[in-house]
Amino acid sequence: MTNKKRREIILWALIFIPYLLLIPAAAWYFKKLNNVENSSFVIINKAEMTLYHYNYKGELLQKSAIATGKNFGNKEKIGDSKTPDKVGRSGTKRNRYSRYP
């Protein structure tokens, strides 16, 4: 086998092998993507004192009245009677000692 042929084979292998590695990564990604259908998100508008619950498609599932601290604005210190602004994530963990499901 000549050096030119050997280099050509190595070059094709270097180009083709990364694409083979993408196949399991794509399978993992699409498996994770299927779990999106069970997800939802909540937006709380403190100015309107309203909670909005949306599904993964962006369709409104629930709209509820809420109560916040006595004073309007973001929490700055303990005892200022304000509700903190937060972007967070909630899980499905439940307190097994709670009487609520």
C-alpha cells in the first residue's frame, strides 16, 4: 500500500468516525426530548398577583390568584415584607412526612 493511499484512508477515517459517534449522542438526545411532553412551567406575575401554569406547548393550563408580601418590590433583607424574585427549577420530590400528596 502506498503512502498516498494510506493517507487517504486515514483522512476518510478521521472524517467519518466522528459522525459515527454522533449516532449514540443523537439517540440519547431524542430520548431526553421525549420527556419534554411531561414538563410544564409556572410564571408568577407579582404586579397582577396571578400565577400562570403552562404546558410544554405554551398552552395555559391554569390561572390562579396568589398572595405576596405586603410591600411591593424585590426582597432586600429579612423582615422587609417583600416577596423575592427568583428564576428556579422545581422537581417532583415529595415530602413523605407531609399529609399533602
